Amino acid sequence: MHQLLCFGLQAGGGNPALVIQHDQRDVAQRQQFARDQRQPACVFIDRGSDGVITLDYYYPHARSPLCLHATLAAARLLLTPQQTQQQIRTAMHAQSLTLSLRDDLVYVRLAPQRLAQPAIAADLPARLLASPGLVLRSPPVVASVGSPKLLLQVADRWTLQALTPDLPAIMAWGKANGVNGCYVWCRRANGTLEGRNFNHLDPAMEDQATGVAAGALSLHLGQPIALFQGAALGQPCLIRTELDGNAVLVGGRAEYLQPA
């Protein structure tokens, strides 16, 4: 078992993830393990009967179909200067992912998921974000590269950082519509983006870097992005994306914190 920091803006920072290899726990036991660790994410590296490496993701509150910062952590273990690319799949939905190592950054290649847009009432974003009178800068949309997010663009970073959303309402709406929380974002003056992810009932568990949201947002905008997140939580992170045909590469730093 190893602990890594992922998407850090600089060395020694980032979103923590535990990577566990050679594990024999069943799904229920893995979920209890993740709950006990109280880390943002745990990922178990398995190998299928066909020999393909499989990643199984757990947050403290739920098993997940995909977690990109945990994928970066696993990739750091799997990739070497001699083997800079690896094809893997996810445990829950058998989604195929390509991991790559370039200039000491780890990237994950993902294809967009096509999904039906849920009904989004005009006042829904303001209700979910507990911000009466909120005016979005662009229409809300659900987008996904493996874990659907409701993307909400607010006016500026001051609006973004001041949000205290209705987390139970977000969770309830997401469960009813098959969406894994809200990703709220804004444009910075220098052209970069900044975001926050809301998919936990506990405000203390707010995500420091959300790679699946960055991938979905990049494809939605049709452009590569540099997305900042986590500074207000004490762990400034930077997620970079590149477009590759109809797919997206999501990448950043991934470094060992310490053996667990």
C-alpha cells in the first residue's frame, strides 16, 4: 500500500490517494477499509482473468466508477521510464483507459460518455448552490468522461470561493438523475479556469482536485484547459488537459508521499 499526492501545483502538494496492490478483500470489505482510512480516495489494483489490469475505486462514502486523481496515483506505480504507456480498465463499468508518462507528468486518456441530459429547472442551480438570485455565465450541462458532473459556470472566483451549497440537495438530485455532484467553475482573467467539486455530504471532504470534471469540462468547451482547484483547502492543485481527436488527456503531477 502506498500513499501518493496527485495534481499538486508544486512538489509536496496535491490530492491524496491510497493505492493498494495484491488485495483479497471483497467489495464490502474494501468499502469499509476506505471508510476507515478517511482518505479522499482509495484504488485497488487487480488483474482480470484475461490479464488486463483493473482499477477499483472507493471514496469513504461509496464505490466509484472512476476517480482520476486515484488513477494518476495508480499510474505512477504502474509506469516506468521503460514502460511509459499502459492500457487498463475500470472495475465497475469496464471502461478502457490509457495511462501514459511524459516529462514526469502522468496522463489518462478518456473518451466522452454520451448521456441523456436530465431536466434542469431554471432555479435548480441557485437552489443547489444555496445562492438565491445566482446568475450563471453559461447554461448548465451534464457532461461525463466516466463520472457525470453537473457543470455550473459562475461569474468569478470570488463568487466561486464564497459558495456554501446545499450538499444534501446536491446529493439527492444527483442520485435521482445519475449525476455525481456539481462542478462549479469560473474563468480567471489570465484565461485559466478555477473550480470546486461538491459531491460529499461532509463539507470537510470537499475534493482538492477533480480530474473527471476537468476532462468533462475540457470536452464540453472543446479546448485544452489549465484548471486550478484546492487552494482554499490548503492544497493548491493544477489539472491540465489536452484534446486528442474526440478524446481528452487529463494529467498532472503524481508523487509518493510515503509507504503506508
